[in-house]
Amino acid sequence: MSIAEYGPEVLNNWNQKVMEVAVEEDGLLTLKGLRTISMMHIAIHDALNSISPVYGTYAFSESKGQGDPLATAAYAAYLVATAQYPDKKDQFDAELHLWLPDPENPYSNAKVLAEKSVNAILQKRHQDAWDGAAEYTWHPMAPGVYAEFNEHSGTPEGFIFGSGWAKAEPFMLPAPDHFRSPPPPDIQSEAYTKAFNEVKEVGGTQNEIRTTDQEHLAMWWKDFVENSHNRLVRQLVLKEELNLWEAARLYALMNMAVYDAYINVFDNKFHYNHWRPYTAIRWADNDENPDTEADPDWNNLHKHTYAFPSYPSAHGTASSAAMETLAHTLGKGYDYSFVMVTEEVDSAGPFSEKVKMDPPTRSFDSFSDAGLEASLSRIYLGIHFRYDSEEGHRLGQKIGDYAVQNFLLPLTEKGGQ
């Protein structure tokens, strides 16, 4: 058997189908979709490498595993998807039928192998607290302290998003707090004052400083990382003509890295509990910094702020973690030109009216450049300080690098992981 004859199309189809189901169910406001995608690609990766060992496995391995690779991948995807979204079984049945028109005896070995791999990852992630209840204690209003702004976030009074994420079990990192970010700048510092004035100027609803391109990238990058970056991978695995094994590894590593990035960055967010520009600018008369000037009417570009602490940027962390894995797993390093496509985004907060992006594309010369732009986009959107974004980019790169250095490693003559 030559693995080169098997392409990544089956992965692309299942990836897109599950992402569509996840978006439809909760708008990607929980970890469910990303967790499902991660488990699905891990199960496929492990099963394929039991048939023909090329990379180290994550949760399952079987010497001399039996099964047609295409059928095994399709079955593994189907079993994870139906386990997590049982009410969508009819849709997944139809998708399976596209790949296996006669899913009976000819594919019995593939089904058995897929079941073993799927059961292994589902058991490993059992009770991983992905949907743990949020726990948060509100603090009195004070300089630098995260404060409620439910009139701007559009959330119920007393609502906090994502504190439970900080307690979920990562896929790869030893613990949610494995990478601890340094503290944000002191509110009385020159560094804070500089960042305060920058976001106040370039992130406001109306201003003459933000360029047309900065406004475009601010809105364009609003799509959820797991949505935009999986869409990018579906494009790149075809462009680079990756085989099924290579593509399965790329999908698994990237999605695990994004998942762990969310866990790690939310742990950092709630550790520091740092306020958002919306609060900082409107309340600056009380921040004990004589060099900041309040604007009680200030608003940001999309007139919305997400209801959780600011530092570091979650979007920057997750995007940069994803881009770091792509830089390594595609074997192209950092100098790599590519185009990303985002057709539409929320005009404000989740479930707001969609707006079309014109143009729908942005071009990059490297994965690192793309990750950094994703991070900095939040300044021009007016929802993060520069130090939030820069630390998100740095943290994400560390998480992505940890992923590719420690998991699903290529097997060598001396053995794999």
C-alpha cells in the first residue's frame, strides 16, 4: 500500500460538515465544536498510523491495524461526530454514504479499527471539564480591575464568559497554567499610558487616524479562530497536495493547539483580571494616572466588548498557536505566501447581523505575520490594548511550538514518541 495515493478530501469534507453543525448549534460560543473537531482528527490520525505508522499516535495505536484508509477515516469521523451531535445523525449518515456507498462487509475491518481509535480518544477526554460551570468573583471597581459593562456586551447582568474554560483539561499542555504570562503594565506606568492613548485613538468608532486597511483587518479577523483557520487548512492541504496521513496530522495538531490556547489564555485572563479599554477610557478620571484623559462617551469600532477580562488577547493567542503549527507541519517554515478568505463576520457581538467583507481576502507572506496581524487587529477594533495583543501573539507561538515539538512526531529509525 502506498499512502501517497490517498488524498485529504475526506478530511476536508468531514471537517467542514462538523464545523457547520457546531456553528449552527451554539455559534462557537462553547468549546464543544472545537473539542469535537480535535477528537475527530485525533481518532483519524491514530487509526491511520495503526494501518501504516508514519507519525507517533496520541490516544491509540495497534500493531498491524487492518482497514482501508479512506473507509477508516470516514468511519472515525462519523463515529465521533454522531457521539457528540446525536441529533444530527441523519446529516452524518448522508456524509458517510458519500464516502462509503455500501458501508457493510467490504469495510468491516475499517469500522472495527475506527471504533477502537474513537473509543480511545472519547475515553481519554471523558470528564475533561470542557463544559464546566463558570466560577467568578466580582471585585470592587478599581484601576485596572475588570468591571462589568453588560450594556456594551449585551449580556445579562452578572454574566461572565469563559471562566470555566480556565479549568478545562488541555489536550497537550500539562496544565491550564503551564505558560504564565508576565503581568500587564502598571496603570500608572508610561507603557500603560501609551497603550491607553493608542487604542483610544485608533480603536474608536469614528476617527481620522485608523486607516481603511486597519479598519478592514479589524473587522475581517473577527471570525472565530477555529472557523477561519480550519477553513484555511482545507485550502492549504489541497494546495500543497498533502496525503491523508500528512493532512490528518496537521488537522489534529492545529486544532489541539487552538483548544489548548483557549484554555491557557483564559487561565491567564482570570489570573490577572485586567480591564477592557471600554472601561478604562470611560473611567480614566479614577485610574490615578494623571496622563490619561477620560472620555465618558467613547465607543469602539464595532460598538461591542466581549464579557471577559482583557489580558492577554484570546484571539491573538489562538490564532498565533494555529499559525505556529502550520509553519512547522507544512514543512514550509515561516516564509510562505498564502491568502485567507473570510466572506462575512458579525457586525457587533455574537448573533448580530452579518456584514460582508470587501474584499473577502487578506494576503500574507508568512504564518507569523498572519498570527501577529490577527493579534493586533483587536487594537483597531478597540477591544484590546497593544500589550494584550502582543502577549497573545507571544503566548500563542509558545503553545504552537510546544505542540509540534512534543506530539504526533514523525517516526524515525530510532522510533517515535
